[in-house]
Amino acid sequence: MSKELQPSVQGVIDAAATLQNVVDLSPLQRSEFLSDLFEAEVYLKREDLQAVRSYKLRGAFNFLSNITDEQKQNGVVCASAGNHAQGFAFSCDKLNIKGTVFMPTTTPKQKVRQVSYIGKESIDIVLHGDTYDDAKEYALAFCEKHHKTFVSPFDHPLIIEGQGTVGKEILDQCGNEPPDFVFAPIGGGGLSAGCCLYIKSKNSNVQIIGAEPKGAPAMYESFRKGSVVRLDKIDNFVDGAAVREVGQYTFEILKRLLDDIILVPEGRICTYILEMYDRAAIVAEPAGVLSIAALVDYKEKIKGKKVVCILSGGNNDISRMPLIKEKSLLFEGLKHYFVITFPQRAGALKEFVNEVLGPTDDITLFEYTKKNTKEAGPALVGIEIGKKEDYQPLLDRMTKYGIDFKILNDDPTLFNFLV
């Protein structure tokens, strides 16, 4: 990384001036629920309230505002199926630059329509490949062939400086009472690197904690090995922060300035999506609550402290809510699946319901096919319990009444096949 290309604090300040009449000054809101839960003063930086419902337009607009007239004339390109595409489209429309967005063919139609709506006539959309990596590879080849400029989602000084304006706003909004902790999500690292760059230069006492999905620990593994690594496989559930490889710029900054990095289980992320909706009517995407879900690991350290969590986005596909609820229940130990072999006699199921199930246990799935030539038949049974402490008594009652059962939650291969 050459010195002349290094992101700088002055670059963040310049980016703030560039974005002054473009992005909203997102609120820094105290969360009563989180403050009570963690016995701290917890504030949310509400980037989900931006025009494109995420912080991503900051970096994209700053980048496109600073390229040459020739680059603008030739056109620009990005690869994304999510928030970066929307920020890019918004910026192209505002700056009157022709842009092309490459998205995987698997991108939900709702997201394709939204990018098209935001970008209007300034945007062309090309669907290519089954994955983001396929779309990105094709986009880079397209740029080289047609001499267009590629707009990285995170790994460029102008992108990092644009995202860093979130950190500048946090310190400005806190005034004379700076936070003790800032929790920031990490995908490719643009937002967290920009915030570290600015906040640490102004107040080195502020601890900045990165939160990364447990199923996509690209920055964590890079830290552990001392250089940027490319993961062979990731869990794409936290799609706004699931990357195989972080940026070189972002890695160098975070390795130097980040205080800690936490891997957050996807199930816990789902729990906090539901909690924020139920408690505060906030619709957050999985990556949006990463920083909030990370508080669990710091519960003792943040007691009595002032904490800011960057709620980075709210582009949550409503069709995913049943899956989010399921993942949360499984993680919290409130939903369990079994293969139960019932004797094929009258009253067997009635006995199970009356004698084995507890007062707050609920059957949520029951798939059973009677085999006339057999004395017993297996059933796939899903049971939701009132609290996780009810699980062992349920198992004890099944044993007491001689129920033949197999637990599926502990067998990932069988679980994924049957459920």
C-alpha cells in the first residue's frame, strides 16, 4: 500500500464536506431497551435511516465525486447484490454518471427493482453468474475491456474516507462526552477502518470493537495469520457482511487501530433482529445488528459505560423473517426437532401429547406416514418450548414413557436433510 494512496484523517474531513448536502445526519439515539439490558448508556447510530437505508452511499458518492472527468465520461461499474449497489446507483443518479451494476442471477427480484428505481436512467443492470464472486469477476473483465472505472465496495481510500464520516459524526454528536466504546460491523472493513482512522486520531481512549459474522470470519482469520486471507467457504446468511476476502487497505488500518474483533453467531444476530423490531420497531438487516449482538460478549466490560453501536443498514427482505425466527429459536435452545418412532396402536399420539409434552410445549411440525405392515412408524416432530430450561424435563419424560426418539439438532447432516 503506497503512502500516497493511504486513507487519511484529512480525507475523512474532506469527504464530510463533499457529503454535507447529500447524506442525512443520522440520529444518535439512546436505546432504553439495550441500556437496561446491558446496564450501560447504549446509543444507536441510525444509518438505516439514510436515503438508501444504509451507510454505503457515503463511500460511493465520495469516490464518484473525486474521479476525473474522463473517468466520469467513460462510465463506472460496481458488483453487488445489496447495499453497495444501492449507494452506487444513488450516487450515479445524483452526479449524472452512467453506471453499470453487475448482480448474480440469484439476486431477489425485489433488490434488482430497488437498484433500478434508485438509479433511474443512470443505471444499467447486468445479471451474471450464480454468486457475487462470479458477478465481480465479470464486472472487472467488463471494466478492462471497456475502460471503465470499478467502484470497490470497501477497499479504496476514497471509499474508506467516505464511510469514515460515520465516525466523525459520532464524535461530533457526542460533543464533550465521547463514548467509551464504539461497536462497528465488519464485512470488507470499509466502515470500521474509516471510523478507526478518524476516531482514534481524535481520541485514542475510545475503544473500537469490530463485529464479524461467525460464519464469515475473513478479517478475524486475516488478523490471526497476519495477512489478508481468502476463505474457501463462508455462510452467506449475513449477506451485508459476508465476504471471502477483506480489503488490503482496510486490513492494514484495522490491524493497527482496532481494539478487538468479535465473531457473532448467526443465531444471535437473528435474535437481535427480532428484539429490535419488537422492542423499538426498528427493521434491521442481519449486518445491521452485528454491532448490537456483539454487546453480549462485552457485557461485563461495558457496564456503566457510554457505548455507541453503528446500526449499519435496514434493507431486510421481509420474506426472510420466518427463517430469521427459526434460526433465533434454534440458537436460543427454544426449538428442537426429533425423529420419534411411535407404536402403531390407537392412543399412542394422544399419550405423547397428554403425558410427555409440558404445559408450554408446542408441536410446530409433525410429519408421519402410517405403515400398515409395521408395528411402529417414525415421525418427524418439531417442538417449541417456553424456555430453554424446559428441554431436559421434556427429554426426561420421553425416556420415562419409553419413547423411541433421536435428537436432530445435534446431527447437522440429518437435520439439514430432514428439516
